[in-house]
Amino acid sequence: MAKLSGLRNLHVVIGILLLATFYVSVCNLAFAEGSALHVSDYTVSLFGKYLCYALLALAVDLVWGYCGILSLGHGAFFTLGGYAMGMYLMRQIGDRGVYGNPDLPDFMVFLNWTEMPWYWAGSDSVLWMVAMVFIGPGILAYVFGMLAFRSRVSGVYLSIMTQAVTYALMLAFFRNEMGFGGNNGLTDFKEIMGFSLQSPSTKLGLFIITALVLAVAYVVCHYIVNSKMGRVVTAIRDAENRVRFVGYKPEDYKVWIYVVSAMIAGLAGALYVPQVGIINPGEFSPLNSIEMVIWVAVGGRNSLYGALIGAIVVSYAKTRFTAIMPEAWLFALGGLFVLVTLLLPKGIAGMLPGIMDKLKGKNAPEEEATASEPSATDNSATENKGSEVKS
């Protein structure tokens, strides 16, 4: 029954995601700007950004909700994936930059660099970009995981270490000598795979691709958490010493799930960059990684669809709140986290089953009353039987 319930939830989530994507696409294409049903190009890009955040929240939930690893450094994986995409987009500018140099990006010309660094080699290839989106975050997660998990670092100490790595990368990428644009980062993108990034059709296409990638990632994560390896990971979260006692190596499973999560985060970053038009070291900020954890906490740990809900709800609230009182957003975010921790420990996803049960409970008395009332056919049949007995 649990397996059937899980499959039902999977179908519902994927169905809602695809229907929402179809609705936004139709409203963007079929209705004129003056129509109440029209969805603007800006809103399409905004929704695409929300979906990237949902994909990132899915990655955080995979390691925190199901493995018990509170990572405060997933912003590093997200940003590395974004830089891989940004490097590719910078190479697509060619001689259309400010300085008109067909071989070097504008920031390298400004810094009087005469040649491109070796680690930019191949960055003009789509295949290179796709590979680096996964390889960059994956290698970082593997190296960190091997050192931390095999040393049996856990709890708050592990969280501090992940945050320290993210902060160190932020400081490094701020330096012009790193060759990634310094504090300005990579921006002024023109096109992706020959399609103009300013075109409304390209923005809609990126939104649809992001939605499809999110759907596929959700299916993959659902399969992982319900597989035998996923059950072992969940057991490690609940009782790591017992798992080790029965013969498993928890550190191997932790490294595996951490690398998978990092790759998903990198993919989210790669989809994020062409839709917002910039990637800079500010994305490494530890505050961003903490905000990702809040997404999952609000939506509900140990619930994949809860992570999606939390990311979208909090991101939408941020968009609205920062437009009204931008300086107070961090205080509101902190207060939201405290309230959720105290009043909704299971998040929004934890509320939904109770709400559904209450709705079913209201309908149940009506169904019971209907079932208890004898029908006219039953009454006539009873009367006929009574007359036969008397005769």
C-alpha cells in the first residue's frame, strides 16, 4: 500500500508540474498583452527561476531529509554548475563584446590578458559545458565527502565544514586572478546554441526545458529514495551505528548520495544562469545555502514534493516582500524558520495529509447516512418476502 501511495504521489506531482507548464506556455503565446490571462515574458523567466530553485531544493532534501546530512554548502555546487554554463555563454559572444575581441571575453581584455587560461579550453563546446555541469560539482562533493565522511565527521561540525568550503570558494572567485570575472562575474550573454537569450521564444523554451528537467529529476530522486540503496540511506539517517553493525559502510552510501545531490544542484545552477543573465561569486554566499535549507524546512523534510513547495512558496514570498521592504527580508526569513520549527516541524507537506483526512471525514458521514437509508427497491423486496411468508 505504501508503494502504491508513493506512485500515486509521483503521478500527481508530475501531472501538476506538466499542467502548470502547459498553462503558462499557452497563456504566454495565445493571449495578448492586454488580456487578464496573459503571462508576460518577465513572469515566464521568473517562473523558470523558481523551478531552478525547486530543483535545488530537491537536491538539498535528498541529503538532509533522507540521509540526515545538514549541508550548508550546496550553494557551492549550484554556483559551480552556473559558472560552467556561464563560461560556455561567454564564449558564444565572440566579437560582439564591448572590446570586439573574438578570442577573449571582455573582462580578460580589460585585465590585459593575452591568452585564455588552460581551464577555459573547450568551453565553447556544448558537450564540454554539459560535462562540466556534472563533473565540477561531482568532484568537489566526492573529495569533500571522502575526507569528511570517512573521518566520521557529522552533525554541526559537518555543517560548519560545508559552510566553510562555500565561503572559501566565494573569496577565491572574487579574485580577478582566478579568471572568472572577479566580483562582476560572467554576464552580458548573447545567445545559447544559436538562439538569442533576449527572444521571448527562447525564454519560454528555457522555462519548458527547466520544467521537464525538474520532472525527470523528481522521478530519479523518487526512484533513489524508494530503492534498496535509498532504504539503507534512510536507515543511516535514523541509526548509523546499527547500519554499520550489520555490515554496511555508511560512509560509502553518504558519499554516493552526496555526489548525486551535488550534480542535481549543479544542473539547477546551469539552468538558472541563462534565465537570469548573470553568475557571480555572490551566489557562493553562505546566506544562500542557509536559505536553501529553509526552503526544505518550510516545505517539509523527508518529502520530495514538500521541497518543491517550500522552494516555490518562499521564493515567491521573497519576490513580493523585497519589493515592499527589501531591508527586512532576512528578518522575515529568520522569523519564518523559527515559526516553522516550532509550529510546523513537518512543514507544509506534513499538513496536507491531515487536511485531506479532514476533508474525507466531512464527506464520510454523508456517505454513511446515504448507505444506511434503505432504498425503495429494498423496501418493496422486504414487503414481498413478508407477504410470501404469511401466505
